[in-house]
Amino acid sequence: ESWTLRKVIRRYVYHAVDHLRELDRRLALAERRIERLIFRDDHLDDPAPLIRLFRSIGWDRRTQHPERVRAMLAGTRQTASAWDGDELVGFAREHGDGVFSALISSVCVDPRWQGMGIAGRLVASLVEGRPEVRFALHAAPGMVPWYERLGFQRDETAMFRRDPR
């Protein structure tokens, strides 16, 4: 590959722009500014950003089969997401009938953005203004107090069927 002056300049410019974006992101994280994020409640169709987010939080097993992630999204009634530019940094979804009952699942935030209220905002966008819907969820270990602060309560009658393997 020949290195022309044009290619070298283009490479340095793009490299510098990438560094500026990363510096801005790091400053936003350090200052705990989430106003730079775009919160969306439209349906997420492309599994690629979600797979990247799942991997960032260690949910690698869920990402081994992208077609399953695509099917998961297809069976989702509503999603809430947080974006830093074109990077998905937070996600939550609801599935069910959305009239009487709904299940909230896949609540996750990129580790770099955790602790800033993003997950709470995503869950709130799914449940607010819908008092007639009974929302359920399965809390990850250690997350029960967090969900209780969002208004969820433990239920003695909830049951789960697990794979016996």
C-alpha cells in the first residue's frame, strides 16, 4: 500500500477526531453528565448494538447466536434505550400483552455509564403512565433493593420454571 500525503493527512485527521470524541466521552463520564445521551423508546431492530452492549456487561452467552438476539427483539413489545452517538449504552425491554401484564427484562447499562441513573430512567420510561398494567421482572442477584426503590415489590406467589439441565 502506498502512503500518499493525502492518506497520511486523512489518517491523522480521523485519528485526532476519534481522540476528541473519546476525550469528550471521558469528560462526560468523569463529570457524570448524561445530558449528552439520547434516550429513545422506539423499537430496536438491529441486534448488533445490543450484542456489543451485552458483551460489555459479560452476557457473552446471550451473544453466541445473533439470530436468537434478533428473535428476542422481534418478540419484544417495547424497548427503551440510551445512546452515546451511535453507541448503545443502555437498554431495557418489555414483552407481554402491555394491557394487563408485561415483563421487563434485559435491563443493562454499559459499565462505563453505570451509576448515573440511566437504568432507572429506562425502566421508568417503560412503566410510567400505565397504572393498569401489572409489571413483573426477575431481579439479578443483589438488584432487589434497587428495583424496590423504583417501586417494585416482592411477590410471594411468583413462580419460575427452570430448565432441569
